[in-house]
Amino acid sequence: MRASFRLGRIVGVPVGVNWSVLVIFALIWWGLSANLFPRSYPGRSGVAYLLAGLAAAVVFFLGLLAHEVSHAVVAKRNGLGVEGIMLWLFGGVAQLRGEARDPGAELRIAGVGPLVSLIIGVFFGAIAMLLGLAGVHGLLLGAMAWLAGINLLLAIFNILPAAPLDGGRLLRAAVWKATGDRTRGSVVAARAGWIFGVVLIGFGLWRFLTGAGVGGLWLALIGWFLIGAATLEERQARMGSALRGLRVAEVMTPQPQTASGEMTVADFVDNYLFAYRHTALPLTEDGRPVGLVTLDRVRGVPSDQRASTTLEAVACRAGDLVLASPDEQLTDLLPRLSECADGRALVVAEGNLVGIVSPSDISRAVQRSHLRDQVAGR
Ligand SMILES: [Zn+2]
């Protein structure tokens, strides 16, 4: 899931929005102004309902953003990089780079988000209570009460002990702390996420069939998403454990053959292709990487245009390249790899290309690690 547009930066972290968040925004706005508010506070004008619904929905998303920003800030304090924050269909996500180095850091990073939602919920609850005591009853009180409820719900839902929810990370931290085994913690949390997803689907479908309407289907959809995310987390945890401790330099294919971006596709096919054993070709300029051509991209050029098309024109551009340093932990590089369509990273030292990491390099490293474990009788 990629950001469709950027909102800017908060505490140095880019904040993006995926278009799918507009669906949720519209649903909430509509639900409040066409349903909840007119039912609870009848007799106001349509514009008043629309404005109150809009204001409540905007503040709700600001609260969601505050939740994610708190994850990002604490992650940074604990030495992790933060790729960005994104709001999308299922709320918000802070995309962290690398892994927490100990259970305590994991607990702080995961726990702060629900804590912030809880504080926001209590804050609006207190305002609603004061308004009620002061005799102010109406849309303002209704909006405050709704914001209090929804933020408390957000805090509670997020601490359910199931990956990929914050509570899943707390469970992972607890198991990790108790057993000293990070991978076991991840696997337990992922399994719990899987079970929770199945329960949500069952419950949502049951609600739908007994007349709860779209809300039931929505729960089922969230359950479906949780199962997918939990499955992926378990796979990544197992892969991470096989690759932990390895540096990029130990896995990369060193000194790959390179070409100049000005070479034509025809020239490449005639003079390089058959001598070339890899499926990706870095383009360099004075040793610096400027692009990456894959055989798939070359194959996509019609044969009558090959003489007039340069490699540069079909390459993955410099801005889209995934770069790594030789000393970097491979497990830190993995989450970045999946973002690039080509699944490859170029390894750069002092500005110069020194290697390339491809999916086959990584699967070879995983196999070697399993073999080593077998030999060691583990
Ligand atoms: Zn969170």
C-alpha cells in the first residue's frame, strides 16, 4: 500500500495519505451527520449536522495521526529509523525501519500509541462531562462524547494481543522477555493475530447474517486483513531469524557487471546478453549507480525500437533505487526491498557501486542458514 499524496512532515517524518482513507472519512462523516447526530439531537438544520460531523471526523483523524506520530517519536528515541506515517483504509501505520533491539524498546514503541489514544479519549470525555455539568446539551456535547468513545475504542482495539495490532507487539515483547527468543515472540503474536482474524470474520459474518448490516461485513474485512498481515509477519520473523547477524556484504553479489545508460537496448542484446548470467544490470556513471535495468524491462521493448531506445530510458531511475551499505544488517534491508518492484538493492560504498543484492542472493542465504542449523543439530 503506497501513499497517494503527501501531507508534509511531522517531527521530520513524512506523512502520507492513501486514497482509501477517503472512504473511511466519508463513511464516518456520513454516519455522524446523516445518522447519529440527527437521531440523538433532532430538530437542527442539515448544515449544522454536516458541519458537526465534518469537525468530529477531522478531529478523529488528527487523533489517529497523533497515535502514529507517538509511535514514530518513541521509535526514533529508541534508535530506529522511521520511513513514514501513512493513513489508509484500516487507520494509520507508522512504517519503522529495522527492529527494536530489546523487549523494553518494543514495549515502549508499541505501548505509547494506545496510551495516546486513551489520553485523547479521556480528554474529550472530560470536556463532554464539563459541558454536561454546565448545562450545554446539543451537537457540541454529542461530538465531544463521540470523540471520547471512539478514541477509547481505538485504544482498546489496539491493545488486543494480536499481531499486527499494537497489542500483538506487546505480546511479542512479553514472550521475548520471558523466553529470550525474539523469533518465538513474533511467531506467538502472529498466531494470535491469525486466530483473532478468524474470530473477527466469523463474528462479522454472524452479525451481517443476523441483520447488523454493513458493519458486520466491515468487521469481517478487518479480520481478513489481520490474517494476511499476521501470516506475512510470521514469514518475515522466520526469515529474519535465519538472516539475523548477517551483513549485506556477506550476501551480495560483489562487483556486478555494469553498463552505461547511453548504451542502446539493441547493443545490449547483441553484445552483452548472452555473456551475462544475471537478470539485472546496474547502470553506472563514473562508478556511481544511476539506474537498474532488468531483463523483463529490456524484453518489453519491441524489436524494431531496440536500436533507438537507450537502457536509461527503460531503467528503474536513481530516485526509485533501493541503496544499501555493505556493513548494514541484512534484516534492516529486507523491509525496504519489498517496496521496490524489482526486489533488488544496490550496495554502495563511498558513492561507488560495490555489489547487488537480489532475491536469489537472499534465498541462498536462508538456505545456507538452515543447512548450518541442521549441521549444528539445532
Ligand atoms: Zn498503534
